[in-house]
Amino acid sequence: MMAELDWPVRHGGAAVVTPGGAERQWVAGTQEDRVWAVASVTKLLTAVAALAAVEAGHVELDRPVDPEGATLRHLLAHTSGLPMTLGQGRRRAVGQRRVYSNAGFRVAAEVVADAVGTSFPMWLSSSVLDPLGMGSTRLARHEEFDEDPAAGALTTMDDLVAFARCLLGGGAPVLGAELFAEATTVQFPGLAGLVPGVGRFDPCDWGLGFELLDGKRPHWMGERRSPASYGHFGASGCFLWVDPAAGIAAVGLSDRPFEDDRWAMGTWPAWSDGLPAA
């Protein structure tokens, strides 16, 4: 199914996941059990853990969690108005624009931790990592944040394949089908915004933690993915997307930052376009 992996990286790997299994390829010399920093792919893990808390009744999606009226839904959909990093840029009005925000995900994790009565890393483990057998995944330090829920995950290919299989399967066994469908549907339709490193889009559609392809072009997922595709990429040079219409998911890992000579935007879309489409 996969074309030869000729990405311009020193180390890397890719996997194509279907309901029946997974096919992996590696750049020569890459250790298959290597631990990778996946940057903002972390947000998918954090979002699913937050949704697990919602489904368990610990927290509500639409209850205001700060004085400005932002809710957990706003935080996960990048519409809270919080800037990328607290203290760097002004806060915008809630619900008026898609403002991509690490700060928003850190606040979301604090909200969930307060609601469940334990630390967010412990909740992430019990609600997502343990049920999926992702024993090599953990949150680590990023920027000035210990165990950062916005961009700090360390993981392996095997663990990300397990997570991709969960997402391809509609969130089972971590989330119910109804809430997962909501999470992968546009939240606050019609808002313009920026996908960092890719470009500005109007609209810039997002679900609850999941970037949605919809009509965005050009895009890191490529040209052949269905509009229903969802996922996330990380600035460290990695991605995870799911195309439910085609019945496949893909994971990419590398040691070359996304914006280094824009290699990823010059490589990932063509690689993805070589995979089966709906």
C-alpha cells in the first residue's frame, strides 16, 4: 500500500493503519523502538482524555471555566481567544476567531484535572493510555511546562499506531461513538484562522481537538483525503491523520522540524496522496 519512504530526514518512519492491521516503513538506520517527541500531536491525546472526562460526567463541555466565559468546548476548538502562549499577545473575544493556542490546551488540562481530582498526566494514563496499551507514552517538559499537555508527548510508533486505530474505529474503547462524532465535526462553523506553518484559511475548521481537513487547500494531509479527514501534525516533524471515508489512518514520525525549509509541506502531501482514497 505504501510507496517507498524517501523523506529527506536522518531518521523517521511512517505507518498506514487499517481495521485489519498496520504497515510500517522506516528510513534506513532508524531504530524501530525509538521514542519520539511529537509536539502538537499531543493535543489529540489531551483532547481525547478531556472528552473521556466529559463522557464520565466529571466536567461539562459548555460550562464557563474562566471570567471571559470560555468553556471547555472553546478551549478544545481553539476559540477561547487565548493567545498561543500566555503573556505573548492579547486575548481576543471568545468565539470570534480560530486562534490556535497552546495556552488553551494547558488551561483545558487544568480544568479536567480539577474536575477528576487527580493530575492530568494520571488521568491521561488511566483514561486513554492504559486502555489502549500505550505504555511507552508520557508527557514531558516543553518550553517552561513540565508534563506539557499541549506539545510535550513522548511516544513510539507502536503506541501511535494503537492510538490511530482507536481514532479510526470511532474512539472505541475510550469514547462512545456519539461524542467522538461530535469531536470530529466542525465546532463554531465559519471562523477564519491560522494553521501554524501551513497558512490562513477562511473558514479554518476544527473539531474538539482535531484539525478538520474540510476544504483547506493546500494542506499537509494532501489533495486526496476526504473532507471528513481529521488529525494533527507536530512542529517536531510528525503527524497523525484519519480518513474515515477511505477507512485508513496514517502516522508519520521524523527528527526534522516541520518548518525546516518547509520540507514537510513538500513531502507529506505527495506521500499521503499515494495512499488509497475514498
